[in-house]
Amino acid sequence: MNKLHLVTASALLSAALHTNAAVIVQELFDGMSGDVSIAGQGPSAASTGLTGPWTVNAGNTILTANNFNVQPLPGLAPQASALGGLWKGGGGDWNTGIWATQVLTAPINFGADATLYFSVRLNNTGDVATGFGFAGGSASSSEFAGVGTHWDNHTDLSGSQARNSLYSTWGTLNQNLAGNNDGPYAMRAHTAEGTVNGRALVVGRLTTSAAGNDVMDLKLYFDGNSIDNNLNTISWSLTDSFNSSMSASHLLLWLNGSGNGELDAIRVGQTWQDVTGVAAIPEPSVTLLGGVAALGLLRRRRK
């Protein structure tokens, strides 16, 4: 067997696997209304996998814009053809009931074995908390899971200082946990305090399991950073595990506090490249699959 033929066939299979991958959800907030509440606004011009208007649970501080993007940061462009993003407007408001949801055209089943990737641009400049995730509905009792960055003064569930950190969150939208850890602002796990106080690209790998062993791996990137291309050697900024079997029918986001915090460019896909623009070195199982499939192709040709 010619080694070159095997490598070439494996590479072709790898390319074919990515060709079949897709961006499942995308919201770039391109060209949306300027400086008005996101409530009642529908998908933007560059939206994928979303339908109907945004529903806001409380407050009037999540505003759309058409004159900026959350940049400069590495990764895919924050817009397709027009400027747009979200920002925290109005006066200071730390109401943990401030969050918004929009219906997904195809629910994401957390009760099945699957791996998804996502990316989002966040800016917690000022005393702001912001983030995004997935929810089982728009009611306050709905289950959810997500990721965010926190206020200038926040303590975790044990009472330890965790201000300006990246955090994972899950539970129900009306949960009331220790301290000021409520709803999607509840900090389940977090990086060190001061990890992020400004603009950052957050890239995540969400592994769901029928057995209930769900895992969220998160990586922070800042201006000037290079995005990893090897998922076997990546040093994740944060990893958290949880147990959910929800059918996530809604996209979820939140933004409160005091300052001009921002959120932009939500992408959810089947591969690392879908959400970062960087082709990743396949994991061992994928490499093995490529080799085995290529070997089978070569043997069939010789018969």
C-alpha cells in the first residue's frame, strides 16, 4: 500500500467530514435598529437557525446597535455585511431577571450524545455581566445552560471573590442560589478573578450525553491571541460538568449592570472551524476513522 495514497485519502475524508458540517445557529445582529430594546425585534439579516421576535423577561437595558461590533478580537468577522451588536444601555441595573430569549428553528437535545461548538464576543467593561446560552423555554422556570463574564464585584457560591471572571452557568432561569448567584448570573464554575475585564472572544465545546454527563469546555481569546488549531493539546480556560436532558428550544442572552458592556457574533456549529474559522487538527478517533476508511477504499480499488 502506498503511504501517500493513504494520507491523501485520509485528508480527502477529513475535508468531506467538514464539508458536511454546518453552522447551526448564527446571530451577528447586523443592521438592527439603533439604540432600542431588543424586545420584539426579529432575526437580523445574517441570522441562521432563529425565528420570531426576541422576548425580554425584565428591564430595558439590552439594546441593539448598528454602529459598532465587539472588536478587535481574533476569529471570524463579527459581521457579514453591516455593523451591529448589543450593548448595555440605560442607568445602572443589576436585576438578575434581565435576560432575553428567541426561538431556535431546531431544538438542541441535551439528552443525546453529541458535540457542538460555539463562539461569542463579550465585553464586560464597566460593572457589567453578560453572556449567552441555551434554554428550554422562555418561562422563568425553564432550564438553561450557558457562559458569561461577571461584574466588578461578585462572589461565587462559596463566598469567594470572583469579580471580572469567565463563568459557566446552568440550572433554571428563576434559580436563587447563595449570594447574588441568581438565574443566568449564577456562577457555577469560574476562572480566577480579574481574568477578563473588557473584550474577549469565548469559544466553547459542549459535549452532551444521554447518560447525563454533560461537559462545557471554554477558552478565552483576547486581541492579539492566535486561536488554537489542536484540540488534543488545547489548554482550556475553564471546564464544568453538569446534568441536563432538556430540549433547548431557545437561544438565551443576558446583559446588566452599569457601563457600556457589549455582546456580539453568536455562532453555534458542528466543528471548531465553523465557529472560529480555524481548521483544527482532528482528534485521534477522527484520524483513525480517516485511515481506516481510506484503507478500505484502496483495497476495494485493487480487487
